[in-house]
Amino acid sequence: MYAVIRTGGKQYRVAPGDVVKIESVPSENQTVEFSDVLAVSGEPGAVVKPSTAKVTAEVVSEGRGDKVLVFHFKRKKQYKKLQGHRQNFTEVRIKAIEADGVTYTAAN
């Protein structure tokens, strides 16, 4: 059982129990709900677009990613520039996927 969700301009394939690093999102009481569900697979080999679906997740941690170095260089012009960037992220654990009235949870 898995679902494809869209958040922060990216798409993620998630299943109950997965831990995913996503773009930083505000969360109230350490719970995040994703309502933009693109596809759901209930049984193997079948992927459908649900009419109503949501994915519930809990926030595990928040932080900043590794530094990405951006290097600009123009040859023969004595021009070099080094710029760094660290993107904020939120790490979430998928608790449940609810699609068309059927709820799938992690088997703990």
C-alpha cells in the first residue's frame, strides 16, 4: 500500500511507516496532514486516483540540509565566486493513508 503526495513543489511516494524528508512545513501539535494526494495503490498492480484521500504524518525532526556549493567562474577574466546554501527540511513519519473511506496504517 502506498500513495503519491505533492508537497513543497515535489512529489513523494510514501507508505505507512516511511520516514521522509520534505520541504519545511508548519505543523500544529507535531502532526501534518497532506490533502494533495495524486495516486493511491491499495493492492499490488493497481494505481488509482482517489476522489477523497489524505495522508497523516507526525513530525520526527526539523533541521537544515547539507551545504550545496554554487561556484561561478569566468575564465580569463579573474572572476570567481563561491556561494553556499542550506535548505530547511522537516522529517516526517507517515502514520496513515486514508483513501475513499479505507484507512491503511503501519503494522507496528
